[in-house]
Amino acid sequence: MQPLIIFFLAVGILNFIGGCMAVLSWPFIRRKYRKKPVLKREEKVSVIIPCKGEIELDSFENQEYRDFEIIVVVDNEMEKRKVEEKRKSDKVKVLISKKRESCSGKNSALLTGIEEAEGKILVFADADIKPHAKWLYYLVASLGNISTTYRWYFKNPLLCVWNSAIATILFYKKFNFAWGGSTAIRREVFEKLGIKKIWENEFVDDLTLTKIAKENGYEIEFVPQAIVESKEEKKIFQWMNKEMVWVRYYFSWLWKVAMFFNIGMRASNIAGLILLFFHPLIGILLISPVFFDFIRGWQEYNTFKELMEYPKEKFLPSYYHILLRPLASFILSYNLLSSLFIKEIEWQGRTYVIQEVFHQRKSISKIKSKEAEL
């Protein structure tokens, strides 16, 4: 029994130290990103938006940036007419996607838009975001080679807090990624990395771009000032689980790290509740991450509220972030575990069998490796 108690004591001390470090490091992260990006020179930008259904075109057209075009890519002639009726600027072009069977519908749409794009900078955006007027300005002003931002939900408290917890990862360059809903990349970098050819045989756009960019030594700059409001998800747990599935297959090392620490942390929290009755000090140490999550919820809320450009009254009250942040950590554990058992994913009107998708992906990778050797 004694070795087990020593083990739990060691885990509890690590939990406490890790929580302290996370809380104490946050002011430094916040200070680093507080300065708003300033545009040094304006370059031609092509904003490419795959669209299936509705789009609030006004928010894209009314950007405080002069030299840009908007390319909306739809599936058919009827959708094209609907988008054309909404446009109020000659900056907007509407194209019908050239379907490619070897990749997802979104990648087909992005590749169609790229073929018509005139900009030196490519910006990929989702149709369900509602960017503020300086979104494009900040995204381009921060651009070295690749810059990205993230979504925000203003209505559903649980979805907002869970999303906020994920968004904090983007502050750390080691773990961040290019989010497909709002990412800018220099065209010369896009072409140098051969993303076009890769997307022709892939089902996910952003994690693929991230993987190739990082493997080639390119950093991704996170721009919190460009965070965009996003349309609320309907089946939120199904959507959360899907997000973890893509991470599991495209960034297995990150998924494994998240599984080890997140699941381990939650297991230690449960053990701590039991040990509270027998060894109160060890129990408190084991459940300490829950208390630190309350503080982190408050820190995350204040940081994003300060850095984002949306009106402050639009944000949910802070107590949602404080009280729901520990729950978000447990939900993330559930999402990670669920990703082990998901066999199919519905995405943009199509159903993908996971094993088939990644069997094809591995086959393509082998072919490319052989081509490289030759």
C-alpha cells in the first residue's frame, strides 16, 4: 500500500506544479500578443471561400483593406446565382467547383479558387465565419510566411468555453496549427511546399498544410486580433469528437501527448476525490488541476476579450468561463477517447469511412516517397 501512496503523492505534486506553471506563464503569453499588428505594405490578397449554403458576404466585402478580391466557390449554378445576388462589390467572383474524386469537396473548391486567384497572398476562409472589419488587415499585417487565427462562439456557453480552451493552444508555436477557417499564406510558399498537389489527394486542408509547413521549418503566426465569430455548431459533441479524429490521424504524436496528459490528469482527479477521505493532502494535490482550471478560465476569458476586436458587450459573462472551464477539460478527455472508436465522419454533405481515407493517404505517401527516391 505504501508504494501506491507514494506514487499518488508524486502525481499530486506534479499536478500542482504543472497547474502553477500554467497559471503563472499566462501573463507573459498575454503580454507577448497584446501589441496589435501594423501593416507595413499592402499586397494583393485573394480570399478564397468554399461555400455550401449560406454566406454573410457583407462582412467579407467590408474589410479595412484596399487591395483584395473575394473568390466564392460553390457546387452548382443555382448556388452561384444565390451568392451573386448577395454581392455588392465587384471584388467578388463566384465560381463553380471543379470536382476531384481523389480529395474532399472543400479541397476541390479551394483548388478551383486558387486557379483563378490573382493575389500574392492567399487567404482561405470558411463561409460560416463573420469577420470583423479589420480581420484581413490583421491577418496580413502579421504575415511572415503563414498566419492564422481561430473561431469564437458568442452564444452557447459550453461550446464557447470548450473552444476557448482549444484556442489557447495556438499561443504556443510548438503546438499551433493553421486553422482552415481563416489562414493566410504567401503564394510563393504555397507553391514551394507543393500544397496544391498534396491537396489533390487529401481530405483535410488545414492540418495537411500545417504538417507540411512544419516539416519544412515554417512557423505559423497566431493572430488573436483576427479571431472571427463563427456560426454555432448544432450537434456539438459529434462535432467535437470529429475534430479529435482529424488530430489523431494527422498529428498522432500530438494526439498521444494529449491523451497521456489529459486522460491521466482526469484519472488522477477522480483518484483524488476518493483519497480525500483517507489522505486529505494527497487528495487535494490530485484534484488541484480542477481548481487551477477555474483560474485558467478567468485568465483565458480576459485575454481573449482584451485582444479580440469585437465589442466587449458581445461576450458572455466571465462566470461561464470560470465555472465551465473544468467541465471543458473533462469533455476534451471524452472527445479524445471517442476518437478511438469513430469509424465514419459526415463532413460537408459527404460521409467518409476513416480507414479508407487514411489507407488511401498512406498509399499516396508511399508513391510519393518512391518518386522522391527515383
